[in-house]
Amino acid sequence: MNRIKELRLRKGLIQSDLARQVNVDQATISYVERDCFCYIPLANRLAEFFRVPLEYLFPEGIKPKRR
């Protein structure tokens, strides 16, 4: 399971709750949880929100958005 999804579920949040907390839409959280992509500012906001190191959320690095 994706670590972001795991942490979200531990907090009892649904995707739209997390999206509001980090100022993105629910679809973006869905993409990130499916390891589709993440951008650096959002990755930082997620790490701050969950109070974990960025490396914990993305142990294999951050995948840039494909065009």
C-alpha cells in the first residue's frame, strides 16, 4: 500500500479530506496514491501534514508528471 494512503487511513481521512488539508483536489490525491506522479511543493505539504520526512513518503524518489 502507498504510504500516503496508509497514513491517510490511519488518520481516518478520505481522499477529499486530505485534499482540502493540502490545498489540492481529490483527483490529485488519487493520482499520488496510485504512484502516478507528485510535484515537489505538494510532496512537501504532504510530508508536513503527516509530520514525516519526505523520504518516508517517497522512498524511491518522486516521479515527475508525464505529459
